[in-house]
Amino acid sequence: MAMVLKNLRDDVATVLAHDPAARSGIEVVLCYPGFHAVLFYRLAHFLWQHRWLVLGRFISYLGRMMTGIEIHPGARIGRRLFIDHGVGVVIGETAEIGDDVTLYQGVTLGGTSLNRGKRHPTLEDDVIVGAGAKVLGSFTVRRGARIGANAVVLAEVPAGATMVGIPAKEVGGEKETAPHPDFLPYGTPCDEELDPVARAMCGLREEVAALRRRLIEVERELDEARLETASPKRRQA
């Protein structure tokens, strides 16, 4: 019981820490569907582990009806999961979620096969998945990764990476020297250009500009060399 109460306090504290609209613990307990969905999941998962499979599924179905968030009771979820807004979130049976993970509305942790084995993704600690993103398959999203809004992730994600697009591609590339902030809203770095094609075009424009500057410098050096070569001839004449 003490552990259950501690987990509840942690879940409430997580919402208060990540949502500036939340003003009190009572408000979270009464008004936050993400918090309610986690409560339903904990009970359904307990029943599932003790082989009360139909009852576990029924409890999870009640949670889905009340919150709009579908979490299979067989999923494995760590501590302090934060589901913000939440409507349309789907977490499959063999999904695994670590500690301090954030999911926004419309996120799907889905499978791409019909086998009964591991077919849903694993999210390690501190992952953020933005609104509408789909993470599909039995691969791992490594610790601290960020999945941008509406991205479709189909392969393993390195630790600390930011993934955007369809299919998702890594952006940034300076995660070792410039780590992510503790919290990244919607998993999306809003102060960066996210479109990989646009980023490539920007890089090409910068390279062309640098080449033009260098060309001007070379032409100036050649003009100066011509003048120096011509000056002795004028003196001799």
C-alpha cells in the first residue's frame, strides 16, 4: 500500500511539474485524464499479471471509455508516466515504457506484425513523444530521445536523438555537446528548422555563399598580383 501511495504522489507531482496549467494536486486528481488513465492501467495490469485476463481487459476498456486513452493491461510501464491531454493515445500489449516518459495526444505505440511475441516498441527513460507521433515496431527508442509531432518512427532511435518527419529522420547531430533540456514541449525543438530537406537547402545556401566570398577574395588577389607584375614593366618603360 505504501508503494501504491508513493506512486500516486509521484504521478501527481509529475503532472504539476510538467503542466503549468495544473494548479493543485486536487485539480490533477479530479480533472486530468492522463492521470486517470494511468490509475486504470495500474489496476488492469495487476489483474493481468495475476491471470485475470478478461477482467483486466474490462478495466482497461472502462479506462478507455472514460479518458479516450487506450493502454493494454499487458504493457509494462515505469514510474512517473506523463500523458498530456491524452485523447487518442494507444499503447499496445507488448510495449515497454521506462521512467519519466512523456506522451502527448494522438501518440501510438503500435505493432507491425501479427505474431504474439514482442511486436511493440520499447521506450527507455526520459523519452518524449510529440502529439500525433506513431512509433511502430519492436525496436527501442533509447534514453532521452525526442520524437517530434506527427513523426512516424519505424526503426531504432539512438539515445538523445531528435526524430522528425515521415519516415522519421534524425535532426541536429550535436546531442553529445549540446544535450536536450530537461523538458522539450511536444518533443519538438521549436527554435530549429525541422524539415530535413529545408535544413539541407539552408546548408547548401551557406556553402554557396562561402564559395562566393572565397571567389571574390581570389579575384582580388589575382588583380593585385597583376598590378604588381605590371608596375615594374611601367618603370622600365
